[in-house]
Amino acid sequence: MKVDDIKSFIKTEMPKTFSAHHFITKLMEKDTELYGNLLCKYKNVTITQMVIGKYLSNYQRLLGISQGNMCQPVKSQNILQKPSKCAIWIQKGKH
């Protein structure tokens, strides 16, 4: 995943505050090839989601986002419609 492409995707496709699950769902809808390649590489939906979440965390400064719930991950439904913990992200400078 290229930082500039993901940063642009976040700016144009994501609301100011979004969950990691929302980001992954939107990424699947808008860039099925990228998500499919990641899924093929990691061969497991859960691992692929963890890799994407770690990517957001590792590159948050370059992506212009910050984690909104650093102490307490929220529970939401993942792409398999199962409740699991995930991070909330906030875009810097977006109103």
C-alpha cells in the first residue's frame, strides 16, 4: 500500500472520524484489487484486517490521522459481521 494513495483515499472517502472496520469495508468497495491482493498475500481475513490496522497505526503521521481511542478500542462489526475490537481514527484538519 502506498502512503500517498491511502492518504488520498482517506481524505476523499472517509469521514473525519472513522473506525478501522469502516476503513477496511470502504477500501474493499473502492479498491477491490488492492484488498484482494492483500487477502491473497496473507490468506486469512483476520490477518489481513490486522495488517491493515497496523499499517494505519504505523503510518498515521504520514496519513494525516491520529488514533482517537488509544486507551480503549471500541467494538464494532468486522467485515465478517462479527463483533471485534478496533481503533477509531480521526483525520487531522478535516471538519
